[in-house]
Amino acid sequence: MIGQFFKKSRFRTQHDLIGKHREFFKNFDQTRPLEEYNFVVLDTELTGMNRKKDEIISIGAVKIRNLQIDLRQTFHYYIRPRKLDHTEATLVHRITPDQLWEAPPLSEVIPKFVSFIGMDILVGHHIELDMSFLHDATRKVLNGTLVNPGIDTMRMAKGYKRVMLGHYHDMGEMSPRYNLKDLSSEFNLPGFEAHDALEDALQAAYLFLFLTKKFKAGGLVSLRDLYLADRSGGMTGE
């Protein structure tokens, strides 16, 4: 019985949602002006940082069209974890146990999220963390991982500050802080509540648009320009 289970699960068919994404991004053109791309700015709330035992308990996202936030297209779900004993995490995120108990499971939310992002470019602050958990989730639910290119606003901010301070400037103890709240305050951006997936996604969206405007003024006008500006990982894939 165990052998049959592993054999069956190993050769599960990849979900159509994942297959369509992979086909679309095979020959993806990064050379068009930034205004021609659609973006989804996302954030996840987690019970912790350990991928082996921690879980996603909320996903928030907002779409950007023509380099403008489209508040008509947002995504926000709480997710019922396998274990409802993450008291410390729920206090941090101001999510009550009742909200999680009444929330849909991961298996219901992930297909909706993948449909929401479609073929858009993903944006997030320290997006590698979000994507690591999202890849695990899509692998479990849809038998495949996302291939949408991703842009990290934290790395964008670091690149912007490198130019402002000089590439060889030794910042030492004056090293700026790069968390989302501090950067948004420093750049006088609208403020949103922290530790809420949708609010953090909106905060990151404003930061992304601010930095994109600065980069465009410096001559970086295409998606490929952003990628080449930071070969160390300004954009991330799977």
C-alpha cells in the first residue's frame, strides 16, 4: 500500500494552471517598456520562517497596470493551517484563531491565487521568502512551482541607495535599514498597517512605483534594464 501511494504521488499530473504559465514564459520578452507589463505585488503572512513546519496563514496581493495601482483588483485570503496552535504568530499578525478556523484550507486558496496572478510579473519585499513558501504550496496543491519572474523591492532599494551614496561608499555603521516600513517612511510614501498581507502588499506597491520612477529617470526603461541593473538578483525566477 505504501509503495503504491508513493508511486502514484510521484507521477501526479501537473495542473493546467502551472502548465499554462510554463508555456507562456518559455519565450518571455523582457525588452518592452515597463508600462507595457502587468505586475502583481504580493505578501504572505507566515506562522514562522521554518519551511519544514511553518505555514502560510494569509496571502495579499494587488495588481499594477500601466504603472498604476488598480485597487479594483486585489486578493486577500486567510488560510486555515494544518495546526491551529500558532498563538504567537497569530498575535503578531492580529489574526484571531476564529478567523483561521473559519478560513478555507490551502488547497482552496492556492488555485485562486495562481489564477489571480495569471501571467503577470511578481513583486514583493524580500520576495524570496514569500516565493519559497508559495513554491512549496503550489507544489503540494498543483504539482508544480510558479515560473513568473519576480522583482524584489528590497534589492531595488539597495541598488537605488548604492547610486545615491556611491558604489564604493563604505556605509559602515551608517548602513540604512531596508525593512518596508522604514523605506516607506524615508521616501514619504503613504503608510499602511504592518503585518497584514494586503496592507503590506499595498505598501510594497507604492515603494515599487516610487523606485521604478527613479530608475526610469536614470534611463532604465525596460524590464530587462531592471534585471541588468542588478545581476546579483534584482529579479528572481523559479
